[in-house]
Amino acid sequence: MDVNRASTNLDPTKLKNLGPFANALFHILRSGNISDRKREDAIEQGIQFSKNDELGDMCRSFLLFRGCLMSKEWIHPRWT
């Protein structure tokens, strides 16, 4: 979280402490795709299965709905 905040705010005071850590994370995540190809239990990527599915790019996708409290006037003005 501190790395994200420091990079978002471009805080140069955090560079000495968090810079090497952020650099290590970058290299680990950058090479993740290469090491993932060598795994037998790797999660399939969309490019691998979307061409053969009838839903195309939308196959294996899901929707997330979040609820919120609404006041009655948002729904219908005459209820207020």
C-alpha cells in the first residue's frame, strides 16, 4: 500500500526505502507470464479459450452487482 501511494503521489522521499522493493516487485511480476507458461496447473488466459467458445470474448466472464440504499424520490418522485 505504501508503494502504491508513493508511486501515485510521486513522493521522492520514499524512493530510498521503497524503491528497491518496488523494483523487485516489478521484475517478479514482469516475468510472471514467462514462468506461468512452464506450469502444468496455470490458469488459462482468455486468448487461449475464447476463439473456440460460442460466446467468444465473453466466455467464462461473470457480472458483479452491488446493492445500495436508495431514497424513494430517486425511484419515483410522487412517493415523496
